[in-house]
Amino acid sequence: MSKTLLQYTAEELQNRYANAHLTYMQAGGHGKADRNKAAYEAYLAALRSRGGDTDNRDGVFNGAGSV
């Protein structure tokens, strides 16, 4: 992640969460899935701490925020 989670806006976190979650769900390999699970859980925790929206999961496979 190029920025710390505190530097992202709620909208950026939401987008990154959705992308990492979708990539986790569709990843073919365990390593990629594990890395994206860790990423989306970190984005989710940051969103929840700010009271952000976690319901929208319209992500893009390998989009910004996925690893």
C-alpha cells in the first residue's frame, strides 16, 4: 500500500476494499487470495472505525487496493 490507511479518504478505502474483496473471491492461487484477504480486512477495519459504508462491493478484479 503506497499510503497509510489514515491517508485514504473514506471513498478511496471503500473502492480499495471492494477491489481487494473481489480479487480475493476470484483469485486462483492461495497466495494471491491470502494477500487480498489481509488487504480487504485492513480496509474494512479502517472503514468501520470511520463509520464508512461497507455494503457496496462493486469492485474490479486486480483494481486499486488489490495485491
